[in-house]
Amino acid sequence: MADVAVQSNRVVGVAGGRKRSSLRSALKRKSTAAFLMTLPLIILVGVLVVYPAFYSLHLASLNKSMARFVGFGNFEFLFKRETFWLVVKQSCIFAITAVLFKALIGFVVAHFVHNIPAKGQRKWRGMLLVPWVIPPAMSTLAWLWLFDPSYSAFNYTLSFFGVGPIPWTGDAAWARFSVILVNIWVGAPFFMIMYLAALKSVPDQLYEAAAIDGANWWQRIWYVTLPMMRNIIAITTLFSLIVTFANFDIVRILTAGGPLDHTHIFATWAFRVGIEGSDIPLGASVSLFMVPILAIAAVFILRDINKRGNEA
Amino acid sequence: MSTVTIDKAAPTRKVKYGSMSRDRAWALKWSYFFLTIFAMFSLLPPLYMLITSLKSSAEISAATNPWWVFNPTLSNYIEILTSNQFQRFFFNSAMVSIFVVTITMLISVPAAFALARMRFWGSATLATGVFLTYLIPETLLFLPLFKMFAAFGEFTGIQLINRWYVLLIVYPTLTVPFCTWIMIGYFASIPKELDEAAVIDGASWFQTLTRIFIPVAFPGIIAATIFAFTVSWAQFLYPLVFTTSIDQLVLPVGIITTLIKGDVFAWGQIMTGALLGAAPPLIIYAFLMDYYIAGLTAGATKG
């Protein structure tokens, strides 16, 4: 704090001039006031986010009863377990496939919404954003019921097309498909709305110029829309990658990791091991494996944000 | 927007009027066609919730068309709304959300103001730090937090695990960073002349915040409030980890733990509960969609 006061005093010396002493105390108050205003935030983030994040590193180095330090013992144990590698594989399949399709669907739908006259856009936007608004725990229950093994509404409908009953959540491959499908359903509207905002910010003159130069529809997208939207596409994708990678509710409610652990991702397996299996250190070790991916995504997002800040 | 579409077609219209407008009409038709498909996909689960919630359990287990209600009944709604358990869940959810929104706003509005306007030592780093915090998922923190609260209970005798108010402590970790982040963006967009004038007129920092920043950035504050509410209403992992007794549960966890007993699913009631649980965010969204969307787009893009 002393440091703060000294620094702002120097600023006063330059800017102030007359009435130096009263201004000095005012600006002294300013830094103090600013610090006090951010103090609750600093405490919250420090105690409930930063501390636990590092604490989980410590936890990961303890044995099951949390009495003995085992170093990398938990990690060694994980590396030897087949389930762990299954979880790694599934987390990657889940996150990459889901984000890819969300981005693709979001991009296409945003174009359709952008295409139609402005008067009706609000209505469509409203309907398309509904999956994003409903709490995922609630909507996943509806999907669970749609996928129900004996009364599945999907299978009932498919039977009219001669497609046999599909074991939506019972078979490993179909369970993965179902989990990803629900994730796409929940997340695609976010992309749609972000891309729509980006599309609206592309100046029309660019399209006019492209049209005059004889660019066709595909060329307009490739040479005008995509370069203009690059930043937002990148940031939204990275952002969604973090959220999807760390997803919990959808997998937990739809399959609870089954059948035979074939849909577990890091978060659900950490819950299974840490809370249900009451092996907190092992659970913490599992969830720590999300960190590298999150860190890489965060670095890229931050770089992007800073770049934008400098341009402005 | 209507002007935009006209502009786009304008330069070529003189040259070949017919084909261009025909292309345009085709594009429009296809747009509506695909939008209808996507809207159906979007609205399918909530619609199915509604259909099922109006059925009796006899009709649900009968092998009839699942997409149609033959004998609509409100019995599921009556049962859920009069059940003490569910009233408790609603009450807990509402309490938690209202408190969390209040706490979030009390913390993040002043913090965002200070970070946007009052440069001080480390303010830029702190703003970035807030954004990074927002990127840390709750799935990484629930185990250490669980252990911390358990240890806190052993140490002080104050029990936090399995009390609904523990959620008031942990939810702000999700809402505060995001709300602060979007509010920094809103506050930063307010012209400097406005608050400089206020300071010259002798307003204190607190007065500048309450008389100028809060009224001017009101849309941003509404957006942040909606977000804080939606996040705390929808949160599933934290209540699942930190609460277990029936009387401490919030709605999403309550529905899942009380209505699913082993392999027996009371689907009529589950769907009714899920629909009622989805209703508050949907209603707020129906009225304040523009703020919601503004917040959504501001959150991830504003630097």
C-alpha cells in the first residue's frame, strides 16, 4: 500500500501545481479507495480460487487417507490404470468433436439468421437460443427420457422408418454419440449468437466491393467474412473448448460415465473417484490433468485479447 | 438490417435484375427451411418435457405415440407444487440465487469501477487475473474446496458442508469474475469527460459510481445480473458435492436425487420438475433477451 501512495504522489506533482496538498490527499484517497473497492474481489479470488487451485496440487501428492506424502504416487497409479487412459481418450474425443460441430452448426445457423429480413430475426434468435438458457441439468433429463431404453421417443419414431431400436445410452459407441449430441445441442446457440454478432459487424462496403469485383458467394465467405470473423471464431472456439473439456452435468446425468466407464471424462471421473469413492487425493490428481489444456487455451485467448487491446 | 439487404443487392440490380432477385428469393427460402429444422432441434427437448408432464404415468408406460397427449392431466403439476420437498427445493434455489446475485453485484460493480477507471498499482494485472479466474472451471476446484470446508468445520466447529448457505460462498467464484469482466468493458466504454466533469463538480468517487456509472451502464448491469442468476440457478456440480440432506438441496439436484430411485424413473414428475426448474431462466430470458445477448457477446469479446 505504501508503494501505491508514493506512486500516485508523483503523478500529483506533475499534474497538480496549485493546491498541491489537498489534491495530493485526494489522489492518495483515490488509490486507497480503489484498493478497498477491489478488496472483496481479491479476497474471493485469492481464498476460493487461487488457494484451492494450488491446494489441489498438494492434495494430489497425499495418500488416500491424506496422512502421508506420496509425491507422484497418485500419478504413477493413474498411469498404470487402463481406465485413466480411457478417460484421457474420451475427454479428447468429446471436447474436440463437440466443439467442432458446435462451431460448424453455429457458423451455418448464424448465416441463415443473418440472411433473413431483420424483422423476423429476433423471433428466430429467441427460439434458437433456448437450449443455452435452460439449465443443462434440466434439459439433459429431457434427453435422458428421449433416449430411454424401453420408451424412447426416438426409437418409437425411428421404427416407422424401419430403423431398429438403438441402445442410445447402453452401448459404448452410441453412449458417446448421445453425450456429444446433447453437448452440441446445449452449446451450439452460444456460437450462433457470437458469430451473428460478428457477422453484423462486418462492414457492408466490403461485400459491395467484392460483388463489384465479381466475387461469388463462396469467395465472399472465404475472402471477406472469414478473415473479418477470424478473431471471434478463434476466441469463441477456445472458450468453448475450455468449457466443454471441463463439462460435468451432461455426462453425469446422461450416462454417469457408463456403460463400463466408456463415457467418463475428467470431471465425471474425478467426481466418481474423489467424492463417491472418497479418495480425494486421487480425484484431485485426475482433475489436475485438465490444467495443461486449460492453460494452453488461456494463453491463446489472452494473447488474442491483448492484441485487440493494442489495436484499439 | 432491411437497409443492409437492399444495399447488398443494389449495385448488381441494375445489371441483371431478374436472376439476382431470384437468387435472393431462393436463398431466403432455403434459410427459412433450415432455420425451421434447427429450431425444431432446439425446441424438441423442452417440448417433450411439456408433453410428458401432461401425461399420467399409465399413459407414459402405455405403448402409445409418445409425441401426443391423449388424456391431458395436471396431476403431475399438482403433485410437485404441493409437495413439501419441492417447495423446499424451490425455496432453497430461489434463496441461493437471490443472495448470490446480490453478493455478486456488491463485489463486482465497485471492483469493475475501480479497475476500469482508477489506475493503481497492479490494476492491469488484476483485471487480467479476473479474466483468468473466469476460465478456471468448477470441476477443477470442487475437490480442494470440499477438503477446505471440511477442514474449516473441524477447525472452527462451523459446519459448512451440507448447509445450503455454503453455496453462497462457492457460487460467487463462478459469477463474480464474469460479471466483473463484462462490467469493466461497459464502464470502460463510458466517455471519460462524464466522470471528469463529476469530479470537477466535487463528486466523490462513490458519488461518481452511484450517480453516473451505475445509471449509464445500467444495461450492462442488467446483463450481468441475468448471468449471475442463470449461473447460480443452473449450477449442478457444487450442490451435488456440498449438500446431501433432502432439506438442503437445490432444485436440479433435488429432482435427480428424489425422483430417481434406483432404476425406477417417475418420468411424468421428473419432466414436470425439470420444466418448472427451467422456467425461471426462460421467463427472464423471454423478457430481457436483448440484455442477455448483449451480455453473452460482451463477455467473451470485450477486451
